[in-house]
Amino acid sequence: MSHPVDLFWSFRSPYSYLVTGRMRALAEARGVDVSLRVVLPLAIRDTTFFERVNPLWPPYLVKDIVRVAQFLGIPIDWPRPDPVVQTLEEGRLVTAPEQPYIHRLSRLGVAATDRGRGLAFIDEVSRIIWSGEVAGWNEGDHLRRATERAGLDLPVLDAAIEADPGRFDGQIEQNQKDQLAAGHWGVPTMVYDGEAFFGQDRFDLLVWRLEQHGLAAG
């Protein structure tokens, strides 16, 4: 492996999902050393974020992610359930105080990264969350089977987290600090050689920069 790249990534971000397969292929097929850095979504880090945004932004966002997914040939549908629980109040999204999904998912991402399977894990899990191919991704054995496809054992990951949840939360918090220090706050953000590339639409620019620094053409 060569050309280390940090990938700051969130389970609630549709754009994170849309770049994941390409990042995994970049690592596995072209030898780029991608380090997954799971962060919490903005809706959790700043619970008033969606209350302050222009109300035109959420419907545009939905249209755009569908368009981008169609362009890339990637299936997408809004998750059921949403990894972040929110309610629509007077046209604005309000983050609920109880969040049964996002913290577990984020800690699992860190646990998978600890075992060297972070990219594979987020690729397999984000597919069951975002592709629309699974109804109720949190039900039955969907999450366990996705974890197995990534080469991991879900009960083992859960046990590690249960033994010391503070360590996993601390790593997520450190990832968030490192992301800000790298020059951005949104996801996905890819960082190579101190240069931040924000957004799935900057993937090709990242590859271009890597090739400038000696990555063999794919």
C-alpha cells in the first residue's frame, strides 16, 4: 500500500455512500492506503444545523442525490429507518433527543477500522442502509450478514464496544477534530498530503492528484 489518504465519512451521508465503492476500489485495486475516519453526522454534532438551513436546501438535496446516483449507476433510496431520527416541524428538520442507530453504527465503523476492515465494512453496511434493496436494514440479520461480507463478526464488534464504549466515542471525537484541522467539516472529505477534497464529486480530483504524486494509472 502507498499514498496514504484519510477518508472522513458518516453513515448518514448519502454522498459518503456514493463515494464508498470507488474509495474501496481505489484501495484494493490500486494500492492506495485509505484510512477510514468515521465521524458523526452534522445533525448530531450540531443538533440545530437543519433548523437553520434554508428550507429550499433539503428538497434540492434529495433531488441531487438521486441525480448523482443515477449518473453513477448506483442504487439509492432514503434509508428505512433513517440512521438519524428527525422530525419535520414547520418545514424544518429537528433532531430527536433519542438516537438509537447512529452511535452504534459509528462505533461499529471504528471497531471495523481497528481490525483493518473499515472500508469493506462501510461499503457493505452503507449498501443495506442506502441502496433501497433492503427494507428495515436494522431488522433481522441484515446487519450481521453485511458485517460477515466485510470479513468480520458482528457479535465480536458489539462485545468490544460494550467493553469500552468511551474509547470508541473518543476515537470518533478525535476524528472530528482531525477533520477540522485538515480544513473541512463536511463528509465525505478525503485528505491527501495535507490537501482536503470535500465531496464525492472531488473523487476524480483526488485520483488526479495521486497520479501526479506517482500513483500508477488505473
